[in-house]
Amino acid sequence: MDIYLVDGTYELFRHYYALPSARDEDGREVAAVRGVLASVLGMIKGGATHIAVATDHVIESFRNELWPGYKTSAGIEPDLLAQFPLLEEVLSAAGIVVWPMVEFEADDALAAAAAAASHDPRVERVVICTPDKDLAQCMCGTRIVQLNRRTRETCDEAGVVRKFGVSPVSIPDYLALVGDAADGYPGLRGWGAKSSAAVLAKFLHLESIPADFREWRVNAANASALAGTLNRERDRAVLFRTLATLRTDFPLFDDVDQLRWNGPTPAFAELAIRLDAAVTEKRRHGGA
């Protein structure tokens, strides 16, 4: 069997900005929820038997306590933010397993679920449906892969190496050096994608990078300056790596059979009617 793990936060954002506005009889914006629901049900219609969706029920997580600049819900369109609880309700009613995350993030849930599912010998492949580069750290051969559903591109462990120049185990270290603007941490000054990949391809982790750049023997421009920055800011780099490292140490299910879709619940029909009756209108914000 294949296990499909869907980044509900990404899907909600994607559909919110791709679809025209639609409001239900109470005036609630529901277009993105309708879009995600149709998309996930489309996966099931296409043959997915085991599927779960992770959402950021609360955008903030434990990482905000570690780094004040980490991403928050500030600036997110209210009509988008308000759809998270509705999405979770609708997907659950449709019989789909949903993990609304509060302390951890949706990405953590995807990583934890992928790790747990991959240990089951009945599972042939775990497909993590998100374009988020954080999840590249989870790739394992062709057993755990990443699918960008918008571009329909699939990336396995070898694909991670081709794309980033480092293996999955080095992705948190890589992101610590280059930074991640989407998550709100800057990385280290001067450490770009090429230099970070060159150094980590050889040393794998921050701790293993020699303080003396002359010991590196890799093709990295301005190695002396890079080493100086890393030596001065190594603690900061380790903090950024902690931010980039996805947590897999919490349980989400006991058995992959719990992820099997067995049809909608009785509550789904009424919710579906309300969503179908929503009126499409011109969007009230400046998004595309």
C-alpha cells in the first residue's frame, strides 16, 4: 500500500489564492476549503486508499519561543486564517484523518507520520504531498518521497541530492546556513546555496566542519570568511538547525490501517450542501 500525507496548510493557501471568493449563507469565506476538499477527494478517486492531512491549527509553534523572528499568523488574510477550523471539520466529516497541530507544526506531523508509516512492512511507499523544502530531510531512498501536487513532480532521496547538493540528513544543517525566509530565520551571512552544499556534502553536519578552512579542501568561494562567520556564529547556526529539524518523536496513529479512507461520516452531507450553496463573488483582498 501507499500512504499519502498531505500538507493541509499549503493546500489551503494554494487554493485560497487560486480560486475566486465564495461565501456561505453565513457570509463565511469557504472557497479554499471547497478547493482542498475537492482536491483530496480527487486523490481518493484516483486510487489513494490511505491518506491523512496535517494542518497548522495554530500557526505559531514551540519554535516561536526559540527564535522571535519565526513565522507567525501576522499578516495572513483573516478570510484565509478563518478557514483552518472549517477545513479540519469538513475533512474529518468526509472521513479523512486530520491532524490539527498546535504545539508542533504540520510539517512535523508529516515527518512523524512518514517515519512511523515507513516502519510498517506492508507499506510500499510514503508520499508526502508538499513542496516545502523542510520535508526533504525525510526522504529515504524511493520509500519516502515528496510530491509537489501543483507541478506533479516527485522527489526521492537521489532527487534531494541533485536539487540541494546534500543528502537528506544534512538538510537541517543546510537550511541553518542558507536560512529560510518563509520560516523567518536568516541563516549565516555569506553562506549561500553553493558554498553550503560544497561544505556539507563533505562534512554532513555543522559540528564536523573544521574551524580552520584550510582543512576543508572543498570548492567554496571566500572559505576564510565563511569559516570566520561560522566560528563566530556557530551557536546561532545550531539554533537555526533546531528550527529546521522536523520533530518525529510524537505519536499520531497506532497502525497505518487507521489512515484508510472508509467513506464519509453522516455529518458530511449537510456540510457538503452548505459548501455547494456558497456564492462565488469577486475577492475582497488584493491576492491573485
